[in-house]
Amino acid sequence: MNEDARLTAWVRGHVQGVGFRWFTRANALRIGGLTGFALNLEDGRVQVVAEGPRERCEQLLEWLREGDTPGRVDGVTEIWSTPRGGYEGFTER
């Protein structure tokens, strides 16, 4: 069973000014079937929202935590919820 889900993740570390949002979008597109965005927050974190099959959201989360990301990831906090929709593709904000 692979129901749709909404992943909201906050990525801590040196993740701004290093192409992190671009690489997150590229990875989401590579995984496929995901919509959402990556957004720089004022406190230095990057927020990632992804909607789609839960298995694919989990792949993106694994990459955020352990993948070859630009910069340096010190930690990722996530919550799971029901998809809200309204996204076209996966974008950088």
C-alpha cells in the first residue's frame, strides 16, 4: 500500500547559499511523482514540502538526511500529514 502523503521537513546546517534548494528540486524530479517546494527560512534552515506517494516522499527524506547534498546537513525534522494539493511540479521558492 502506497497512499499519498505530505512530507514537511526542516533541514538544519549550512544549507543556504550552496545550491541546496536547486539540488532538492532536482532530486525530487529524479524520484518522480512529487510536487511541492524548497524554501529558505530566515533562521538559516530550508523547509521542504513534498506531496505524492509516501514511498517517494520517504526516498526524498532519506536523501535529505544521508544523501550527497550540497553544504552540510546537521539534522532534519519532519512531520507527515494528508496532502493538501495545489502544487504544480516541484519548485524553489
